Amino acid sequence: MTFRERLREQIDYCGFLDKEVASMAGISKRTIDSYVGSEACMPSAEVAVRIAKVLGVTVEYLVTGEKDSRTLQNNEADIYNEKTRNLLKHFSKLSNHDKDLLVSFAETMEKAK
């Protein structure tokens, strides 16, 4: 399986649209299309890291298909990824103003611990 195929599979597994992944990773839809489309371009290391974070996997996994032994156990990772994916999906649909409010709220909650 290639990088392109693993990327496509992971996007589908997460239930994201390509444009959602692009937005969350800070790249254009056209750029993500170049990675999953027939062009099968490879992203820069910086972009690959951002995409991997959005998808809850390592760059190593996207490139080689091998899981990094330092990542969370499968069960823990699945729970974490599901919650994170859900949160990111909702967050990506908010206006910039609402995103700022939510981040401020989360920071306030964290300080209150």
C-alpha cells in the first residue's frame, strides 16, 4: 500500500471530507487532492506532520504502514482518536470568532484545574 492509499484510507476511516482535513491541517483542498489523487504527490515533512496529527496517526504510519511503538495502545488510541476527530470536526465548522471563544474557554477550564 502506498502513502496515497494509506492517506485516503485514514481520511475515510476518520469520517472526514478531504476539505475538512485540509482546513484542519492548514493547507488548501487542492493540496490535499494532490496527495490523494492520481498525481500522488508527497507532502513536505512539515505538512505530513500536520496531516498525521489531524488523522491521529504518525507520519511513519502514513509513509510505511508501520505503527510507531511509542504510540498509544490500539484501544486507547481509538478512543482518543474518536473523541479528537469528533471535536475537530465540530471545531472546523465554527467561525473564527467562535473558535477563539472556544479556545479561550478551554484555556480557562485548564487553568481552573
